[in-house]
Amino acid sequence: MGSESAKWNAERAEWGPARFLKYVSFDDAGRVIRLDQRGVDDSVYRTICSYDEAGRLLEMQSGTAGAPHDELALLTLAPPVHQVGAVKPLAA
């Protein structure tokens, strides 16, 4: 799914060229797997999402498309931790 925009040129009474704003790709379960947005100087700022077997968001990677890997931001999400009962201290 995507969207584009164009500017109206009043002097020419016509629309300018269409420029992309945002494109979104979904997996079969309807989760966002890729989001492209217009970045600085018409670059593409891309976010890639991955999910665990249960469908929970596991990792997001964002940055300018085509940039070296070390310039991309990586966010890894740990699964939620649930505590039941009291915590015993570790033996010394």
C-alpha cells in the first residue's frame, strides 16, 4: 500500500510530478514488515520489522535505504518477562 503527493502549480494550472510519501508492505498475517517513507533530499527512510513465532514484534531496523549497515539503527525487543512467586537469592 502506498501514497503519493503532488504540488499544484497555479501559474500553469496543473499538478507537478507525483512524489512518493509512504509505502507499506504487510505479511500474510497483516503485520507491517516494511515501511518506506520519504527522507531528506528525496532519500528513502526504511524500517524493517521482524516477528517471533507468536507474532510479537521482535526487531526493528531503520535507516536510509542503501546506506551501509553500520549506519542503520537496530532495535531488538526482548520477549516480556513474567514473574510468578518470590525470587530466591542465588547461593553464594
